[in-house]
Amino acid sequence: MDYLQILSWACIVFTVGMFSTGLTDLKKMRETKSTDNIQFLPFLTTCLNNIGWLYYGILKRDQTIVLVNTVGALLQILYIVMYLLYTKQKRQVMMQTLLAAAVLLCGWFYFTVFLPVGKSRLDQLGLTCSVVTVSMYLSPLADLVGIVRSGDVQCLSFSLTVATFFTSTSWVLYGFQLVDYYIVVPNTPGIFTSLIRFYLFWKFGGFGQRSPSYKPLHM
């Protein structure tokens, strides 16, 4: 087994494990028959992101990207269905889901109709997926600022931070091996945000804390 294969397996194991963290919320929803304190948008945005990267993996013919994001998309769809089943805000959640489906359909139409098959389509899709992934990685920074001010790390999960660090690192190394910066760039912020979280845990303590809600990894 060569270095690239080792990285491939690392990406698969760490990322699928990360996507599986939503199973905790799934179990909670089934036990309480409620979605209280569980956010819906992370499931929806992660699903869209998975589908985008799945298409990228198909165009690139990369089995690692295809496998990881197929599993990820299926898990997110499961979470979304269960959320719709138990939420009291069915109308709002359904509207958000339909809007996401419309965005996905428009994106598919643009990439398949207006862009020629080949490098141009792959590059634009890679850039789009990278921008979305980076924005999702950076979106919790406002919460981190609040934690710095309050000194309370109750809302952070140490185990999830460790998993995010190793997952992001695996994808960055995998991207470097393939010389694919559409993989390297969007996963780099995951390393830095994890390091920031490690510092907050060291500064404020709370290494045993676990997050009360699903915090997805993207890609």
C-alpha cells in the first residue's frame, strides 16, 4: 500500500466518522420525538456540499471523493427526513428544503448545459465547491469570538475538534499528493479553526465537553 492509498483510507475513515456524528442527534430525535436544541441548516448545507463534491469526484474520477460524499449525502438525507418527521416547524423546514433543492437543480443545469465537458467544467465546479466549503468552515468563527470573551467552552466538543483536525489534515495531504488545490485550499481552514479550538480548550479547560448539536465536517 503506497502513501496515496494510506491517505485515501485516512480520508474515508475520518470523514465518514465525522458525518456519522449526526447519529447522536438522530438518536436524540427518536427518543424525545422532538428536534429541540438541534439545528436543521447544518444537515441541509452539508448535504448540498456533499452532492457538489460528489459531482466533482465523478468528473475527476476519484473514487475516494465519490465514496466519502456518497455516504455523506445519504446520511444527511436520513437526518433531514428524520428532522422533517419530528419537527414542529414542518412548513419552515420544508420551504428551506425545497429552496435548497431548487438551488441544486439550478447549479446542475448551469454546469451541465452552459459549461463544456472537460477541464473548464471541472475547474468551475471545484472552485464553487471550495468557496462553499471555506465559508462553512469559517462560519463558526463568530462563535469562537464569543467563547474568547466569555471563557466558556461548553458549546465545543473536544473529540469532534480532534476528528476535524485529523480529517482536514488528511484531505490537505491527499490534495497535495494529487496536486489538486481545490481539495487543499478548502480543507486548510479546518486545520486552523481546530488549532484555535485546541487553544481555547487549553486556555479555558473543558477537555471533556461535548457539543450539544451536530457540527458537520465539509468535504
